[in-house]
Amino acid sequence: MQKAIDPAWRIARYSADPALRRRQLEAEPLPDSTGALLDEAAAEAPDQLAWRFIDSGEAATYAEVRATVNRLAAGLAGIGVTKGTHVAVMVPNVPAFPLTWLAIGRLGAVMVPVNVSYTPRELDYLINDGRATTLVIAEEFLPVLGALRERPAALSDDRVIVVGSPSAGMRRWHDLVDAGDPAFRPPQAVGLDDLLNIQYTSGTTGFPKGVLQAHRYWITQSKINAFRDGLKYERILISTPFYYMDPQWLLLMTFHQRATAFIAARQSTSRYTEWLFTWKIQFSLMPAEVMFKNPPAPSDGNNEIRRVNVYGLRREIHAAVERRFNVNAREAFGMTELGSATYMPLEVEDMTGSGSCGMAGPFRECKVVDGEGREVPRGKIGELIVRGSGILKGYFNKPEATREAFHGDWFRTGDLFRQDERGYFFIVGRVKEMIRRSSENIPAREVEAVLKDMPEIAEAAVIGVPDDIRKEEVKAYVILQPGLTRTEVPPQAIVAHAARFLAPFKVPRYIEYRSEFPRTPSNKVRKPVLQQEKPDLRADSWDRVDRIWR
């Protein structure tokens, strides 16, 4: 039994019928840009709190956010940031991140978000591949910048803007804000189809690809999430890092609703229910699998939640999660390239626990096809392809990857799906080789490339192994150079090498030594054989977390 939907939650202009509501959403005009969306919200609700940062207590109204964004945009323009300039941003969850993103959007510049756990190697790749000529970076990450192998010539010290205290020759972020004009207007018009983000996503190649996302992508994605269920939300939780996609669309979803975003410094499952209760949260993403493993508490269901989004929640516990936490938990499927693709309507109760990720959402068409792009019969397995307004424009500077990603105007997700007779979609598996650890996508080939750079390792094969908490953990099989043994090259040394070049979440948890790999006739490693050769894939491995041989 789902949590009752109070009629007072519903937005009067939207139908209670999901199909009609979809058509209403698609017919409505969109704001011209993220800046236009902010302007509309500030004009309509200037004194409404736009956000409150939970840990620091910093808060700002829509009018204050708009004024600060304009000041920063003016300051950035003053140092030469113009329409089309690529600005890398390496900042944690503090107000400077969303303010910088919104100011970049105001100017028509382009943000290249950077994971704050990245090593110098990874930062080097994003800055160079993303052709960033300006960098906004928090003071605590300056040592990572200083260790870059090759900083682009255009990214001189005076193009580095520091949130905090800058090193000599660099600029101070707050100085740009202080010098700016709150009534600033950008010198060039910014429209829906102008580029806003190069959002890097881990693909099947050795390094991530930069997904080209226009203002239309972000306005559409946030509008879908704001109104696809036709409910009003006044308080929305953001608890994952802003360099990921979710907090960015959650913020714009907040703007669409003229609501308040409550923003945590970092995700915390131990504080999650406290946040829901304290701030009377009505919508959030829910780390349901991990939450469900925590010991039950009497306060688990004490909240004002109207809906939570969940992703890949095990069908066996879906109904129990709803009962225990007093939430309407709805599945969805999306990707960096697409934003939202499918969703389960709030009104559909009989699909709870079905394992389905729903139906095609507003602005989206979805179908399941064979290898030639032909639609397969309902119930058959194939690849999900998606098209619609506001999906990616392509991959930055990778025309071949862009061509390979499409069947005509249909984007190839690389994921295996089936569709039932009622039109609901079910994820079956992945075509692309990817490890999904918590909310992170980890390309096996990137980890393998780092391991094979270690002189003592001749070959490496990386797979994901099941994990109760994080869904998957990274396991590396390694073949040492002839004559070497695991005593001479212990797993701790391999982990230490990986940690120098990979973000912590990519470092293998499990290391297994092999003398050979199962191979195809073309000499490729047969990873399906590795994944099926024993019931417990952790066996015979060094576990770096528990520090034991399994």
C-alpha cells in the first residue's frame, strides 16, 4: 500500500492521468536558458529561499542568488570569459559551485565539472581533453593542480580562480563577485541550444568521454523531474556532489517549483532520515538499498516525503522500503547522455516490486532493438535506444564515438532491456563493459590501463563483483611479469600504484593473481568465463578493505 497522495499536493494545471500530463508538459514553452529560468523564479518569488546549505547554514533567496550570479558573471566576463569559453570547476558542495555554474550559463560559457577526488592524472586528462582555458578550484585542491603533468598553455595562473586563498598569480573567486554588477546583462544572447556542460562520463574506452549538454538538456531534464508526477514540492534535498549530474538538475527542478533546495556537504546514509525530518523534505533521491540495511529505528518513517526516486532497487525489498520509510519510491532509468529516459508514474501502484524502471518519460521515445536497430517483439531482449528533445549533442571532439552512439537520431544506450505487453521497461544487463559501484560508473579499461602501467604487471583484467552495499566492487586479475611472484609484488603494492593514478572509488578492492587468462580465438580475455568460474568471485583474492585473503 503506497503512501496516500493528498489532493492538496497536486498542481491544478496538470492532469492526474500520466499520459495526458505528459502531453501537457511537452506542450508548455521552456525558458530560454538556465539564466532565464533563474530570472523567472526571482521575479515571481524574490524573497523565497532558493537554497540552504545544511552543514554551513548558508542560505540565499532567489533575488540574492540572481544578484550574486550576475556579479560573478560580470567578474568572469571582466577576465575574458565569453560565450563558448570552457571553464573547469573543481569545487565541493559549497555555494560557490552552483553560483559558478549559473554564472557560466548566464554568459553562454561551458562548464567542465571535475570530481574532487580526482588525482593529478585524471585532472590532467579532463582539463586537456576538455580544452579548459579557465579553472575554478577550491583552495584544498591546489596541490592536485600543482602536480599536473601538462597544464594547457592557455590555462595560465591568472586564469585560475580559487575559492579560498589563491597562490601567487592566481585570482580569488570572492574578488570577482565583489567587483561585479548585480544588474549585469551578458553581451551575447544565450539560447536553449547553446552548450552549457561538457559532462564527462566513463565509457568503455580507457578514459571518460565528454558529453555535450546544451541548456535545452538541463531545462528539459529538470522540468521532467519537477512536474512529471504533477505534484508541488516546496523542499527538495540535494546530498550528492555537484560535479555529478543529479544535483545540477535537482537545483533547476527546485527553480521550476520555486521551492527551496536543502544541500548537504556530502551524502550520509546515517543522517538521511534526520535530514528528511528536520527540513521537512518532500522530494529527494533515496539511497534505498543502503538505508534498508541500517538497523530499523522508530523514526524511519517520520517525514513529509511525497516521492523519492530510486535506481536499481531490488524488487524483493521495494514494498518493504516503502512501508518502513513511509515513502512513495519510484524507479527510473537515465544516463548522462539522456538525462531522464524512463520513469514509473506515481499513480501506478501494482508495479511496485516488479523490477520495472517504468515507461518512456515526457520528451522521450524508447524502444528495444536488435543489433541492426530493428525493434524486437514485446518480451524479447535487445538494446534500449532513446530519442527526444534535449538529449546529448554528441561527444566532445570525438566524432567517431558520436557516430557509433546513434542509430539515426536514436541514441544507443548500450543496455539490454525488455518491454512487457503493457509498455513497461525492464533492465536486463549491460552491453557495454562497465562497473557500477554505488553511484559511480567505472570503466574496466581505464583501471586495466593503470594497472598495466605498473612495470611488474604483464596483463590485467578488471570486472565487477556483486556487493551487498555498493552493488558492485572492483576486482582486478593480474598476471605478473615472468619470474615474479606475489611475495615480490604483494597486493598492497598494486593497490598503492592504482591509488596514485585513480580516484579512490576506482581502486580495485580485490586482487587475484593468475598465471593465464581464458581467451577468445582473437586472444581477448573472456571475462564472462572469469565471472562464472566460481560461486564467490571474492575467493582467492586479497581484500584491501578487510585486509585479508579471501
